[in-house]
Amino acid sequence: MWYTRQAMEAWAWWTDHWLQVVQGLGIVGSLLFTATALRQGAVNLRLNALLKLTEQHRHLWSEVHRSPELSRILCPEVDLVRDPLRPAEESFLNLAWVHFQTGWEMALRHRMVSAEAYRRDLAEFLALPLPRAVWNQTRDVRDPAFVAYAQTLQHTCVTPTRDPDEPTH
């Protein structure tokens, strides 16, 4: 019978090649395992980076609320002619600009930060007098691509909303 002959041929082939089949399956399985592990590792790295950025964000902005010498940073109405930028403000704002650039890189390259939320935050930050002053002084030493992005926002930003009960400085 024909199926008996084919079954015997298949059995003969299997006995001659079973080791190569098992080795091939092992290689494919190990490649799939490696790909899964690499993907999970990349996800973990991105999550760790996001957690670190969030931690830095919380630490940075909590300084504004803890330190009286930084109280003018978020004020939309500051007269820099009458009361120029102070060293503590300038130092803090330089750190804030580094933080904004890091957030931009994460939004751009890793899609970990909402691009729209980031754009809105940066536009509002640039609308404030003190951040804008430090930006104008230091943008030449920043990443040119980040500067180009921020410059497009600087010309389209709106003045941030202010609580009417909040004192102006």
C-alpha cells in the first residue's frame, strides 16, 4: 500500500534528521526568547527613564514652592527692569531648561511623554518673563534642534492664566 511506503519513508527521514529538526526548533525558540527578553528590557529601560524624569520633575518644581527666593519664577507679571533676575532664579531656571530639553528628547525619541502636553507646558513656560529671560540669554548653548522647536512655540505661546488673588511681584 502506498501510505505504508510513505510512512516508512517519513520514518526513515525522521530517524536520519531528527537531531537537525530539534536543533532548528531550539534555535528558533531561543531567538524568540531573546527577542522577547530584549523587548521587555527596552520597555523596562523606558519606564525607568520616565520614573527618573518624573522624580526629577517633582524635586525641581517642589523647590519653587519651598524656596521664597524662587517665588517670582511662575509669576506672569514681573518687571525685570525694576527688579532684575536674581542669581538663585537664574540658577534654578538653567536647571529647568535642562529638564525641559530632557523631556523634549523623551517626547521626541521615545514617545514617553505626551507631545501635546509637553508643547503646551513649554509654551506656557516661555510666556513667563523670568524663564523667557534666561532662555534668551542661554539658548545659544542649547541643542540647536531643541532651540528651533522652542522658538516656534515662543512666537505662538499664550500668556498663562493667573489666579486673580495671587499677588504680583
